[in-house]
Amino acid sequence: MLGVFLHHPRWNDRILAAGLFDSTVDELSRLDELPDQTLHPIFLGFITSVVSYAGITGKNRRRLLDETVLASDGSHAAGFAEAVARFLR
């Protein structure tokens, strides 16, 4: 299901509050199970967008950042750093 969403990820604060935020955090533990590995940078870019623009609390922003960097024993930290660099460019 995540793969379908990532082809054109759209979100807003209402959708995040209705469960997308928690689902996003939960999905980090399953990111390696995505059959299409090319979706990893898209998912990490989506997280970068949420962290940057969402009207979430500072606590939730920190939670998402922490969970992203620590997921799968840190195996996505470098990919997340690359997503942030792409975002800033």
C-alpha cells in the first residue's frame, strides 16, 4: 500500500492528525520490506517534507526525526541525510 501512496505523496495537517503521522512512523520499521527499493528515497523525501512544513508539535517533529535516523539500526540515516540535502538544494 505504501508503494502506491509514494508515487504521488500528498498530505496535509488534517490527514497527518487523522493517522498518517503515526502510520509514517510505524512504516519506518518496515521500510526494508518494500519490494521496490527505489521508493526509499521518495519515502525519506516525504518525511523531510513533513518535518519541514507540517504543523506538528515539536515533540512529534523530534519523534519523526529520531525514528527515521534510528530505524533499522540506523541503516536509513545516510539516505535521510541525502534526502535532506536534495530538499535544501
